[in-house]
Amino acid sequence: MHSATMVFKRPSTPHPEKTAWNVDDVEALLGLPFMELLFRAAEIHRQFFDPTKVQLSTLVSIKTGGCPEDCGYCPQSVHHDTPVEDEPMMTVDEVVEAARQAKANGAGRFCMGAAWRGPKDADLQKTLEMVREVKALGLETCATFGLLREGQAEQLKDAGLDYYNHNLDTAPDKYADIIQTREYEDRLDTLGKVRQAGLSVCCGGIVGMNETRRDRAGLIVQLANLDPQPESVPVNNLVKVVGTPLEGAGTLDWTEFVRTIAVARITMPASYVRLSAGRREMDEATQALCFLAGANSIFYGDKLLTTGNPDVTADQMLMAKLDLYAL
């Protein structure tokens, strides 16, 4: 008995080219009737990607806690009284073993995160060896180490780094409500250094931080108007951690999260849109609608830095139910 095979065909109507997005246009997209918005996003997704394929990334915290930044969502900040302790950096061998396990579980990209404002030179030297060793395993490599100084992005590139993650977090007008220890321009400056070094950009944000729909539109506009657009766009749904300033934030309605995914797909049609933090709190149906709306990447593994993530078996079962396959 042979299983049926679907022939994948792209729709004939091309995605309209748009040189720059503005907040009014993106807010109007977010306000479309829900089913119409998903239909538009799904159609655009099929013009650029095979909708049955999902890119799998595993994220590991190589240096946890003790961060001097005061990001209101983050349990790793020294400014917040949370259960997260300041821990020493992982060894190269520990990171390589985690990468081997990620690859064995089906991940294609391995992301290393560190709770720093930015890497000191001595710290960077250790991470360069990690990047080289993980790259040697045949995995794509990604790092998120905070603000970069001149020359550091080039060193990471030379070591074999493929992607650098540096999220914009939220809209420019909302930023000061979330973080006071750095400026929005600091983030854009690091993204510029990353591009200048020839690295691919992973850049997204967080929703569910008491922002308005217009704030979400403002974040998407910033991302979509980066030139070139980010190759990967992680969309995080706030995980409310006790002890952080945002522990009491209101819960974002699931439909609003799906809308955000759909509009990210429409405005950044060739980017991988990743379901990131907060996915463990989503039921399977919500995740399925996110995939329909254009999400085609997930963080894969039991933990994201310090917060939980669906376990590998649960993700494998969900992908099987939805007939989705690892890229």
C-alpha cells in the first residue's frame, strides 16, 4: 500500500513588492478579518517556501545569569530577584556534547546564548572555539552574545559562525518601558556590525509585554524595513517569570499571536519566521494555526536559555500530526 504524495504548487499571484512598510499599513494588516489574514499569509508562504518543511534550531545557554542589563522580561538580570543564579560559562566539551545531542534529535542549527551586555575579549576567545567545534559537527551555528564591539563580528565570522541573533524586542516607542540600560540605537548598531561582517541576521522580538496592537505593528515595521531583511525572525510570546517586572503582564490572546505571525510572514516573505519562547504554553491547535500563517521554524529542545520548551518527543508527535518535516 502506497501513501499519497501531494505535488507542491506555488500560487500564480506573486507577492507584491514593497520597498518600505509604515506603521499604519502594518496595523491595518493586523486588523484584517482573522481568516482572511491567515489565507493571505499562507498564500505568500507558498510563494517562497515549501509549507511542509520546518527549520529546527536548538538554543543552549552557555553562560547563564548575572547579566547587568535590566530587561523587564528577563530572569537573568542582576536587577531582578528571580530563581536564576549566576553560573560559570560552560566548557567547550559541554557545549559540543549539547550540540551532538541536538543534531541527533534532528536539529539543523545550534544557537549559543550568553547573559552578557556584550562579550569581553577573553569570553569571546572561548566562544570562538565553541563555534569552530560546533561547525565541525555539520550544524549551522548561531550566537546571541549581546552588543558587539568593533572587530568582534568579524572574529565570529572567521570562526565559522553563520547567524548572529540580536532582537529588537519591541517597537521604538515602547522600548524605554522595557529596558533602561541600553538604547534602541545600540541594537541597530550591533545589527549593522553583524551585516558588515557578512553574517546572517536573526532578529525578532517579544509580544505579550502589555503592548498595544500598534506597538506590535511598530516592531514588525522595524524588522521588515531592515535592509536586507533578517534571514530568521524569532517571535517570542512573553514567558512571565516570577521576580521580573513583567511577571504580572496581561496574557496576550492567542489570536493576536497568530495574527503577529501572519503579518511577519506577509511583510518578510523570504525570512524564516520562528516560533520561539512561550510555545510550551500554546496548545497544539494554536501552533498549527501559526504554521498555517507562515511560521516555518521552531526552537527545538527541552529548554530555551532558562525557560521551558516543549520536549522533543512532543514536537515530533505534533509534526507527525500536521505532516510537517524537518528541513
